[in-house]
Amino acid sequence: MNFRYELEPTGDYAFIDMKSFYASCEIVARGRHPLKDLLIVMSHADNTSGLVLASSPKAKELLGITNVTRIFELPTVEENPAMERLIIAPPRMRYYIAENLKIQNVVRQYAADEDIMWYSIDEGIVDLSRSLNYFVPGNQSRAEKLDHVSQKIQEDIIRETGIFSTIGMSNSNPLLAKLALDNEAKKQPQMRALWNYQNVAEKVWKIVDMSDFWGIGSRMKRNLMEMGITSIKELAHASPYKLKEKFGIMGLQLYHHANGIDRSKLQNVYQPKSKNLGNSQVLPRDYLGEEMPLLVREMAEQVAIRLRRHQAKAGVVSLYVGYSKAETDKGFSRQVKITPTDNTDELTKHLLYLFHKFYNGDLVRHLGVTYSDLHYDSGSQLNLFEDPEEQIKDEKIDLVMDRIREKYGFVSIVRASSTLEHGRSLPRSHLVGGHDGGGGAGGLDGL
């Protein structure tokens, strides 16, 4: 298939990525330079054993540290004298979120909210198509204007936060901006790079490792190699019909992406067909079977609180149990359809039913709970086989407990069983997005 790039949609995009965001936040907070000083953000949570969550560029360069390094894998001062300069900081998610909001406000000075999409706390894309001429009037090319505005965004982010950023740019589509970011911008002195349709053959097809390409992980790379496809250029010239037969619609998407084609629009917000609420955790050690019902109850309650906060009732409950690496089996994921409810005890009962039915006795290391098939209404659906007064009383108890926790924090009222040694509600109550919040329980943020 020969694509006619002159007929493809075009726009002016800047894909922005903060340079070692967490580590940079910590370095700047200490009055140091984020590109010159050595710092790592290390979690000492009980399920991480001293895991490096982020590291500054210099720490990576001089110490060989990665974001999966454990504390016992760090070199000694005798092995590497640069260790004397290393700063070890605990994670502070609330602080990082506050710095991210500053960065978002910078980007909002250059585009409307509907033209901005954040992929994560440190990475996002902005469509500058409608604002380039406002910021750079005159007869310059669109490429020159995009580079000028991107540089201004970088400078403003540094001025507001002290953090450096890299930007992939494209006057074609969001995909090429992302590929420019990942494969060239991070290597350039100005930390910017521009890829357009006319660069597909010389840049996109020259990406050395297929796993450096958007949407291709190690598993997809293996599957493509089994088809005899060993490079992005070969993927771009493969049969789209065979790719669709093998991978479905994803195969066609990969084929188009390999040819630099991306017709998506940031303004077209994806609306999922169905929503769900859930939570999962990696346990701090291998748990025995008799310890698990407590953890299932805790997670059932934690997600039920979020369910009621959204004024929803769940029609399907799902349980994921992942076994220890020491076990042969990987675990199981099962679900059951139920009468829609937001009652903690009812949801717990169904989850425990799934656990006892499918659990095989192995050691457990992962646990996840999800509520789906959500029904949004304000009414209550009573079970005809149970006392209606008892059902109404249970509902009121849940709501009262929710209000107490919203006002005083989750740990203000907990079940007595959660104070047992193997309980997880109390240790997890201070987390923000799965990480140490760096300051107090924070209500239900960690749940």
C-alpha cells in the first residue's frame, strides 16, 4: 500500500517529557542542578526492599543506576567514589503532583485545555495548530514556529520549576512527535527534535530496536519476529492483511504507524463502553491461604468506599490472585455477576466466594479487586429474601463510616481485624497513587 502523505491530516504537535521528573523535583528542592547532581528517589516501603524509583541523569551515567536497582545493588564508595556525592531521597508524591500542576499551568498558556493531553505525571502532548501564529506571527515556516514555541515552553517550565524537559515535535501528527521524543530529542543538546511525513523513510524506518517503537513491547516484538518481521521498515512493507489476520485491528494500527500514519485527534476524547473501579497491591511477602480472607475483606471495603463515592452500584465483582514466584501456577482471575449493590458486606461475600472456590493453596504475592458493570442511580434495590430493615441499616452504616473517613482520614475507623500483623489497610492508608505520599494519611488517597 502506497500512502499519499499529502492527503493525510496534519497538525502542529509538541510531545513534552520531564527529564527524570521525580529525581529532578528532589534535586531542585535542595537547590541543586538536576542535570549535574547525583540523586536517587528510593522507596523503603515494606514490599520494595529499597527500590530505586527514579534517578538523576548523572546518577545513571556515573553509577550505572536504573529505576529497578535495589539498595543492596548500589556500588560502595570503594567501588565507585562518585557514591560520596549521591543523595538518597524518599518519595513524596504530593510534592510531585504539586510540581506537575505548575507544569500544566505553563502549558495552558500556549493552548486550550481541549488541545492538551497528559499521558502521565511527567509526559503529555499539546496540539499547537491553532496557536502557533498567535505566538509567532510572520512568514516563518510552521516547523520554525513550532520549534520556537517549544523552546519557550521549555524555558517557562525551567523558570517555574527548575526542571528540564525534552520535546518531540511534528507538523504532521502526534505519533511522529512521540517517536521524535523517544528516539532523537533526548539525545540532542537542545533536547528537541522534529519528525514529519517526509522523514519517515530516513528516521522511522531506521529505528534500530523494534521495542523502541510506540506500541511494540518485548512480547509483540517476538510475535513479529515469528512472522519474519525484524525491523520497522519490514513492518512498514509487510502485508496489512496478514498483520490483521494475526493481531486483529492492532495489526493494522502497527502497519499504519510503521508508515508514519496517525489520524487520531487529541480533541476526540475516548469514551469507554463500560467503566470499572478497582485496586491491586503487591504484598510485602508471600502470604498463606489462611491470611488471605482478611486482605480480601480489606480491599473489598476500600474499593466499595470509592464505589459509593461515585454513587454507583456494581453488577460484577472480579478477584485477581497472583501466586508467589516460588509456585508453579501463576494464579487466577475470576468474576461473578451479582445483583447491583454498593454494600460492603455483600461485595465482600461474593469476593470471598471466588477466593475459596478457585484458590489452590499456593503462596500469594499479588491481590486485586475490581467492581464493574456499574449502575449509576440514587435508589436502593432491596433483596426480597432478606429483612429490608437490616438492609437499610447496613446501608446507613456504610454511609456513616464513609463520612467519618472523609472528614478524619481512613485510619480514623478501621475493623479490629485490620490491626493484626498481616493486615494491610493501615500500612497502605498513607499512599498516593501506590507511592508514599510524603505526609500523612491523606484520607483515602492510598486506597
